[in-house]
Amino acid sequence: MARPRKIISMQTGNIKKDVRARREYEESLIKTDGDELEKVPPSVFIDAVAKKEYERIRKNLKSIEIIGNLDRNSMIVYANAYSMYMKASKEIKKKDFEPVIETSSGKKPNPMYAILEQTKKDMDTAGNALGMSASSRLKIAAEKAKGQEENLMQMFGDI
């Protein structure tokens, strides 16, 4: 099975100019609008914290111009997972929190730990899909800068 192709701004290594131009053209053909990112029904969020987080990431991701309407579901998943993570974190910080609980089958770790772990995985997965890690943003920035330098070289040559 073939590996999924990265967007051109996240490509590393040397890419021939004609291949880069072709890929940029291809990406421009599939780029979606972002009009649906602002029109999300409140019922998809588990609470106000999730909605607030969605708005925060929408504004930040829109500024680096890599998201569109098709990314909306990943953003919703991230926001809901974030809210659940924050709730579980607050629960663990309470004074009466028991790290180990007694069940009919013996002592077990508190289920809040499993919730924390799962919501962290959900945030990581959705965040990586959206380019929310520092390394992915740095790759995008480096490739954008490289593209601008190449454009200047084409326009003005080696001055």
C-alpha cells in the first residue's frame, strides 16, 4: 500500500521545480473553502469548553492557511477530546480523588486515568491531522520560506 502524500508545504528533501509546480497546482485543485468552519451546530460539542476550544483552534489554523471545510470533523473531535481531557484533569486534582479503586474483581487504577490517556490520543491524532504540532508548523514555515525564495530567484535571479 502506498504511503499518503504530504502537502507540498510539508514536503522535505529536494523536489524538482516541475514536480513542485505540479503538486502545488494539484493542491490548489483540492483546496476547500472555509465557510463551513464558522457554521458548526452547537449540538456537536459536548459542552461550552469544547466550543470555545474549537473557536480558538479555528482562528489559529485559519491564519496558517492549511485548513478547509473538510477539516471540520477533525477540529470537532479535537475540541471534544480537549474538553474531556480538561474535565478528567480537574477530577484527578480533587483532594478526595482515589488513584486506585476497589472493584468486585480487586483493586484497579481509577478509570479517570484511562479517560486521560484516550483523550490525549484523540487530541494527538486529530491535532496531527490538522498540522497542530510544532514540528509540522515548522515544516510548513520552512517550505513556505523556501518557495518564496525560489520565486524571488526566478523573478530577479541571483542578485
